Amino acid sequence: MRTDDDIKSLHPLEVTVLRRYGVGDVLTAAVLQADLGLNVGQSNQALSWLAARDSLQEHNRRVLTRYEITELGRDYAEHGTPEERVQATAREHGPLPLPRIAELTGLPNKDVGSAFGKLSKLGILGMDGEKQVSYAAPPGPSAAQADIDMVRALLRRAVSAPQGLLEENELAEDERRLIGEISKKRGSAGAAFRVVESEIVEYKLTENGMSLRAAVEAAGLSGEEVGTLTPAMLREGSWKEKSFRSYSIQVPPSRILIGRRNPYCSYLDQVKDKLVSLGFEEFDGPLVETEFWNSDALFMPQFHSARDIHDVYYVADPTHAQEIQEPFLSHVAATHEDGWDTGSSGWDYGFDRDFTRRLILRSQGTVMSAKTLHEAKVPGKYFGILRCFRYDQVDATHLSDFYQTEGIVLGEDVNLRTLMGMLEMFAVELAGATDVKCVPGYFPFTEPSVEIHIKHPELGWFELGGAGIFRPEVTEPMGVSVPVLAWGLGIDRMALMHLGLNDLRELFSPNIENVRLRTGKQAG
């Protein structure tokens, strides 16, 4: 049986929905937006509130997949994809080496290398013993060329589509295959399309909802009731024509909290104190870095797909640093090209000294480990807690800006066993994990490389970070000839475990009530 309090507690949004729909109507957020003119937030709130009152029940749930063209995709639509541009250049001017194709197309080395790799697999381009690239496709139409043309058609279609979105269910099978190859869910900065997945939940009114609907109609509620009396209403006298919501004295007052430090900030200080007590020196640096220190100094080739995991944010103005400190620029460039004096054969390509000056937001804390090498003491121990930026799909264990704790240990006698002991110390003493495992990993700048994983009681196993021993190609150009242990761990994830939380987003939410409650229990 409905009481007056039940009716009085209804929000106007709930009233509006109840009056509009009846038995058998299927409700979604999109339906409410179209029928009632509500925005996304209002629609979701109304559905959530009514479901909590047992007035709506879930009828169906489905995933809607769409592809949103990125700024890079728009550039491809206007100027051509790297495959198109590399193919056209090789056909018109070939045979040519890859660096020359990069000059003629204006594309970065890594894009030219990736495009050549794809086109060579398709039999469109070939490379001779002199590393000269030439057009090799047979005359006449081919399936490979049809795919390239279809990609261009998809890009043009997306440019003219509303909000640059293409619906997956409106694409043909071949189109879905191709658009999937040039799309990313995470880190779409290097992709032509971003995969946008949204869950569509459909609701229907329950018997309880129909009963509440009848009560709303009997009470004469319209959904236009006003909840706040404003100075403007008093000044203009418009309050006389308004219908006001009733106040409920049963609503509990807001909780007043005494001031105290954010639990995550306190945890970061604990980590710093622990490392300093172990003899580590702290390093720090600017958020804006160059491609040189972020990747090149770490022996990550400029053209290689290894950089794809570091989808960086580029700085718009200025775009480039004025210079890179010598002799490190020359040493690193030579190491990439032919190995320099490191005993390596390098990556065998022409190092782009203009690209290396490109300004970005640092994507990994290891940038500071690289910058510290040339001035580090031997033996020495260094660490930093650094904010990093990397385009990512935000979820319970991923953020697009995050903190890493980075560090290096230099010495004649350090080895992999030393590193494994340190990683276990991080996982057990700083993260509070009881289940820890290390597995082999790959990083362009360390060999051997390992990944450390910990088990969260609710989220299960997840990676805490990576570590290894810096390769000579990283240390020798900086003037270091002793072994260097290096690690980069997600300190946000360590805090997740230590504070007893289940979602990284809680660490940075302005509403830290849940964090306070959980960390209070941990402390107790």
C-alpha cells in the first residue's frame, strides 16, 4: 500500500517517467532522451531511482559497438593512410630506401616502417638486397588493393557521419574486419578509429511500478514540481504559479567530517619514507618531456610497434624542444643506427633528430631513470614517484593519468637475484600482498625482463609493473658501464591493495567517503 511519504519522496524525473509510460513499454536512456527531452545524466538517474524502488525491472541487456574516427583518422581521410602514401611514393619514385620515403611522405619513421611491413606482406611492395623499396604488385585489381580502397571509403564515411561514429551493425562483414584492424579500445592516439562500446539496458515497468504510477496520477503530480525556492522567484512573484515538492523531515542530514589527510597522499608518504630509510635518493622531473628521454634514450626504435603501448599526449605549443643535451644525443643516435660502442648492431635505420625533440607528456616514469644515469653515483640507489600520462580506457585497474614508482640500483655486484628480492619487498611490504608471482616479460630497454603480479582478493591477479636489468644500449651512451637494475611499478595499484579498495578511480574521486570507510576498517 502506498503512503504519502512514498509519493512525496519521488523526484520530478521519476514522476515524469511514470506518467509517460505504461505496461509493455521498453525504456532505455536513449528512449527517455528522445521522448522526454532529458539529457543523458537525467535519463540514467530516473531509471536508476525507479529500479531501486522496484518500479522497473531489467528486460534485456546488450552491447552496442561503434567506431569513432580520431584526429589521426581525419588526417588519413584528408591526406591518405600511411599505406596509400608509402605505396604511391614507391610507385612514383622507387626504388627508394625507407628513410627517403619518410622524407618524401612527411611521415614518421615508425609509420613508414609499419606501412611497409603491411604492404610487403600483401605483395604490393618489395625490398631488394640494397634495402631499396620498390612497387611489386601485379597489374590489375587485387584483393589487397580492394582492402586499402575500402579503408579509405570507411574513413570518408566516418568524416561525414554524425559525431564521426559508424555503427558496427551497419557495416558489411569485410568492413567490420578492416575497421577492426585500424581501431583500438585503449590508446586510440595511434589508431584511425576508437572503439566505443556501451551497454544498453532495457527496462519495463513492474506491477509495483504500475501501482506507483496510479498513485502519482491520483495525487495529481505532474513532474513539473519545483524543489527549490529561488531569490528570482521571490523577486518576480513567479513562485505563486509554481507547484512545490513537499519536504521530508525523514531525510538524514549531511554528515560533517573533521579534516584529515587524504589516505592516498598518506600512503605515498609512507612509501617515500620506507625507500629513503633503505638508502634510496629521490629524483623528480618535469611532466613535459621529449621523445628522446621518454623513448629514444631507452633504446625504443622510432619506427617500432613497441612504442604503441606508449600512446602519448603531444604538446601543441611549442611542439619541439630547442635542443637535446650532448653528447647524449649523438651517442643515442649512433646506438640506434649501428650500435655505437655498445657491442650491439643497433636497429639499422636513420635516426630522426627532429622527431626526437618532439614534446610530449611523459608516458612512463622510466624517463627519469634514463635522465639520472649520467649523474648517478656508483654504487647508488635512486627512486621517484612520478605522474605519467597515457591514453587508456579507464576501468577498475587502468587510468589515463597515473603514478608510477620508478627506481634504479647501480653497482658491480647487483644481479637478477637482487632485483627479485626488491620486487618481493615492494609487493609484500608496500602493497600488502600475500600472493606474489614473477613471470618473464619484454621491454626494449631491459634484458632480462620480468613482470611482477599480485593477487587482489576481489579483482584477482593483475600486473603490478615491470622490471629488469638495463641493456648496455641504454647505459653505455650515458657513460655507465656497471649493471643497473630498473623497475617501474604502478603505485596506484599498490595503494589499491594496501588500502583495501577495489577500483583505482576511488583514489582520485572528490567523494572519498568510501575510501575513508574502507581505510578506517583497514586501520582498525
